[in-house]
Amino acid sequence: WLWLARACEGDDAAAGGALDRVLAAEPRNIVALVMKGDIVARTGDDRAAGSFYGLAWNSAQAAQRTPAIAEALARAEAALAEVSTRYVAHLRGTLAEVDAGPRFAEAVAIVAGEKQPYFQAPTSFFYPGLPHIQFYDPAGFAWAAELEGAVPAIRAELEAAMAGDAGFKPYVEADPTRANNGHKLLGDPSWSAFYLWENGARVTANADRCPATMAALADLPIPVIARRSPMALFSVLKPGTHIEPHNGMLNTRLIVHLPLIVPPDCRLRVGNDLRAVEAGKLMMFDDSIQHEAWNDSTETRVVLLFEVWRPELSVAERDALTRLFEATGSYGA
């Protein structure tokens, strides 16, 4: 039947009938799928044609690539690209005047294939039922404006600390009691930290040098969990440093960056949202979603980094989670 379909090229009705017989017997016959897609595409039905091309492409991942299959796939790939271009143009034209906010815009971008969806994927603990939000709007947090207003005092303390260079250490350090995961920045001062709170303990030598910073953090909804939190630090990213894509341990917190020293070409991506880092402008995000950061400038970038409870968690949930995390932390201690 496939040979008959080839013989009938130019007679779409006859060729289509022959291809239908092939696909009834072999639903994933790649060459037949592409030929069928070509015939349907000539009728102007992009969506139906795309279904044949798409199935051919997906089926090819496990197929042996003969010359005939390779030629068919190249044609399918080109046809799918054309279908996609027309589809996106149709969407954009139809929705040009629709303004329903950033969530709708992101949904359209995902449908158009311009973005991919990202979801919470914490490496250690997943708490169900929390929304998948990449960046949070600081305007929704009563304490955000006051913290941004404290930037001059916090930056002055940072600059004094950097002048002496004491108290800074690589952010990624080896734990001699744990397996080494081979992090590319392990022990590398290109990403370094000046801790004010570390693993729930106040770093007195550093915190005493930064009273304004500590005061600015004092009343924020920072978790207090034995052996774990608070966690607050000045995070230093040297010129040319890239923190590669990774996911945080938990989805019960938000990571907050207060950018203090920001040269040009510093960026932060969370999920499918890539943003420029701006001095004095809070960035709040769910670090259980894949994220990465760049300093592509020739100068050092520094942010105040800390964690807060996710706003969706009730007081009872926060208390229960504190007990849970303290229980896990005390096991084997």
C-alpha cells in the first residue's frame, strides 16, 4: 500500500486512501505519516496535518533512521515549523487587543511554544497544594517598601564589610560528612557569602558589624527552625560568574534578593521568567522552581539574600512545618 501511495502521488484522493490502509496496519509508519500530513496540509487543515507530522516526529525518536525516514522527517520538521508560524500569527492577531494580565500572557506564550511551563521540584521536601508562582510581586508584602527604604544603610554596612574582606567564604562548601555532588562552584569564591545568620545560628562576628541590616530583618516573616533557619547573608557574585540551573530544597519558603551593588548585565531566571537585576528593587521567588543567575559584567554583584515563609501558609501550618523540619534535623544528630 505504501508503494501504491507513492505511485498515486499527484492524485491525493487515491494516495490518501492507500495511506489510510498503511496507517490502519502500522499507525506509526513514519513515511506514511509524513505523506499523509503532506496531503492533509494541501487542504489547508494545519491542525490535522500537524497531528500527522507530530506523530511521525515522536515515533522517529525510537526508530532506526533509514535514508527514507530521514528525508521524511526533514520534510515533517519544515512543515511543522510552517504550521507553527501560521498558528502563532493567528493567535497573536486574534488576541492583539486582549489584556488580561501577566498570567494570561504567559499562558498564550506557552501555547505558542515561546515559553515552557516550569513547576515546583524541590530536592528535599514538597508541600502539596501551593501555587506555582515564579516571581512574587513585592507590592503584596507589607514590609517590602520599608526594607527597600533601608537600602542606603544596608549598603553602607556591606561596603564596610567588603573593605576588610573578612567573614566572606564560598557559598558552596563541602560537607565532610556528606557525599560530594560535584557542584561546579564548590569551594569557589566566585560565589561567596557573608553570613549574618547561618543554619539558624547568628554569626556574631558578622552580624555585630551590620546592626542596620539586622534591624531591617528583625520583624520579617523569616522561619525560625533549629539547625536550619534563619538564613541571611550578603551573596557575592564575581564578574563572569554563572550559577547554573538548579532547584532549591523546599517549596515552603520564598527566597528574597535585595540587590545592593548591581553592575549592568546581571540577570536572574526563575522558570520561564528572565529578569534584569536592579539595585534596590526586591526580587522574591520560589526557589523550588528551576532558576539560575548570571553576572556578565566586569564588576562584582552583591545582594542581601534571605528566606521568608510562603504567604499561602497559615500560622498553624508554619508551626507544624517548624516541628517537622526540627524533627528531621535532629534525627541522627
